Amino acid sequence: MQAVRQCSACARHAAGGLVRNQDVSLLQRRGAACIRYLSTSEKRKSGVQKPGDLTNPTHISLASLSVSHGLWQVEDLSHNSLIRRAASVLTDSSSAFLSQATLALMDALTDYSKAVHSRITFQKRYLASLGKMSPSEEESLQRAISGWRAEAAERLNECKHYDSTWINAVNLSKMAAQAAHSSGAHQASILVQTNIQVAQSQVEEARKLSAEADKKLAETKVEEIQRMAEYNAFLEGSEEHEVHEAYLRED
């Protein structure tokens, strides 16, 4: 009677779909105990009992096989289930790719904006000090402007590179979302679509900052043209004035 209760408990646990390692081990031990108890009871009834039969490996193997078979029946290994799992893995991978590409593009756009603003700062300082600087100061500012110009160009190339990667990541994520939706993994599809929207919003903000930097740079270039024209006109006027004074002195 005790063996029947133990076997019934094992059956209930197996039917419950226990899939954790510790539960499998527990069921195996209980199954082996049931087999040993039943075997011992039968031998006692027949008057024959061999100590070796209580630990017969065949009994333990049969119990383990019985438990494992019950667990495999609980787990869903159909084609649809496996496809849904694969689609979920695909959405996870595409989301990771999109996240990394978004971060790289945002950093490149931010660095480009900083380089452009630094160039503008030095360029305005140069224009404001035009005609008031020593040759060494003028040369130092011109070197700084050239350095930030080269830095901005390098960052712009990075922006173009990562922008291409980011577009590929977005397209891949869209295909993954569509595949997940068609396979029945609706939650995974919704999640990756949300990730796409967040990434697009973040990149859009970073692009706005870089566009504003480009706009200010264009304004600074116009200001530079006007300021240099005024300065050159001033220099020409000064030279004519000096020539006229020299001519009058000769007279």
C-alpha cells in the first residue's frame, strides 16, 4: 500500500511537467525506491529475498526511463513551437545588433557636433582678433582651426559608416519582427518593434544636434567671408593712405 502511494506521487509529479534538474533527480530517486519496494514486497510474499535485487541497476534504469519519458511528453517539441523559439532568438539578436549600431551612430554624431562647435569657437575668436594679433597668436589660432576641421571631417566619415550599419540593423529588425509575428511569437514581435521606434527617436535627436552644428558652421563661414572682405578693404585703404602720405612728403 505504501508503494502504491509512492508511485502515485511520482506519477502526479511527472504529469505536472516538472522540468527542473532537481525535480528530475527527485523523481528518479522516488521511482527507484518504488521499484525496490515493490520488488521487495513480492519477494517477501514468495518467501525469497536476495540482497542483490534491492539495488539491481535494471530496476533503477527502468524507473529513470519511465520518469524521463513522462517529462518529454510534457515538453512541447512541435514544429510550430520550435519555430516560435527560433523567431524569439532572432528578435533578441537583431535587437542587440540594433542597440549597438544605434549607440555607435549616436556617439559619432555627438563627436562630430562637438568638433564642429570647437572649430566655430576658434574661428570666431580668430575673426574677432583679426588685425589685433601677433603673428605667433594668429598662427596658433589657425593651427587650432585646421585641427578641428580635420577632426570634424574624420567624425563625419564615422557618421556615414555607422549610419549605413544602423540602417541595415533597422531593416534586419523589421524583418525579424515580421518573422516573429507570422510564426506566432507576438510578444517578441511587439518588443522588437518598440526597440526600433526607440532607436529611431534617439538617432533623430542626435541628427538634429549635428544639423544645428552644420547650420552654425555655415553661418560662421558667411561671417568669415564678410569679415575678411572688410579687413582686406581696410588693408588696401591703409596702403593707399600710406602711399599718398609718402607722395606728399616727397613733394
